[in-house]
Amino acid sequence: GAVVSQHPSWVICKSGTSVKIECRSLDFQATTMFWYRQFPKQSLMLMATSNEGSKATYEQGVEKDKFLINHASLTLSTLTVTSAHPEDSSFYICSASISRRGGGTEAFFGQGTRLTVV
Amino acid sequence: DAKTTQPNSMESNEEEPVHLPCNHSTISGTDYIHWYRQLPSQGPEYVIHGLTSNVNNRMASLAIAEDRKSSTLILHRATLRDAAVYYCILRDRWYGGSQGNLIFGKGTKLSVKP
């Protein structure tokens, strides 16, 4: 089946620095990818929709200047957390969807990135 | 998207069947019922989906009520590796592309006892 690979799996950074997270679709092309954030004991919350070759679409309350998204190719989207602060510590997850014959879509998720800002 | 309601948590014994319920009384005629699960510290993974008829795959079975207002995910023999949060999500069949994201509720946390 389709695979979405996310890197790194975990990262620890100092407050004020920037961190880049990569999301790759390994065996299919994804014109659209999604970035989620998940705080401990909570569900996934959509942050933004990454569109290949165009600007990302951010959900309400997500700062576009802080969470920079680049989708330069059909298989790679990156999320950069700029000037990270401890409150940005979270589990970040990317996904891409494939439409199925007969209707419906199936979403594939990366392994997630555990970001800890100290 | 129509809302789903799931119990917060369930417990099961290893090697016994597990029935995870989901209510979706406001489901529309074109909504697919999707189930995903999230193991600890991992991204969610697809389990199964269906529209009207019951569905089976190597992971689980999906039983859909005749009026489609509820469904049940069935794990035939629970293993310790099935301990996860299970999400029941409705998606319109025409959603795709930039609308292909999933909206996650709180899901059901399944614990499996040896």
C-alpha cells in the first residue's frame, strides 16, 4: 500500500531556534498533503493544507508565519516551526489521501514527529 | 462533516472479539464510514471503510446498521498490538484533493489485557 514517510521521528531543540519536518509520499504523488498537531491525550487537529506549487491553506488560529509550509514537489512537503517555544512542543503528523475507485478516499499518515522545545 | 459519537474507552481480553460502536445519526447518503486507529506515539493508520454493506478485510470487519445511523468495528481476536485509539470518521465520497483531510473526534481508547 501507499506509504508516507516523515522525518525526523523526534527532535529536541532550543527555544528560539527553527525546526524543519519533512513528509514524503514514497510510492505515489500527492498534490495535497495535510499537517496535523496532537497534544498529549488529545485528538489530532488539522493545522494546514499543503498544496504543491502554491501557498498552503492554514486553519483558523494557526500562524502562517510561524509554521512555514513548502510543497515544492509532488512527493515532498515540509513544515518549519520557526522561533520555536516550549508551547510548540507537540506531536506533528502529516498525511496524504488517495481517491479510491467507486468513491471514498483513503488517508495515509506519516509516523509523526515528536517535537520538544527546551 | 457529520458528527460521530464513540465511547471514550473500552477494555478487552486478549484473543477475544471486540466490538467498537460508533453512532452517526446525522450521516448523509454519500458519507463513507471510515475507521482509523492510532497506536501509541505513531501516526494513525487506516483500518477499514464502508458505505452500506458490511465489509471485511484482514484487519477487521465493519458492520453497518441498515439505517446507517450506527456502525460497529469488529476485531475478531484482539491482540496486545491492537491496543490503540480507534477513530470513526465520516467522509463524503466526493471529498478529495484539498478537501481530503480527516476530522478526528476523540475516538475510543481500547485496552487489551493479557
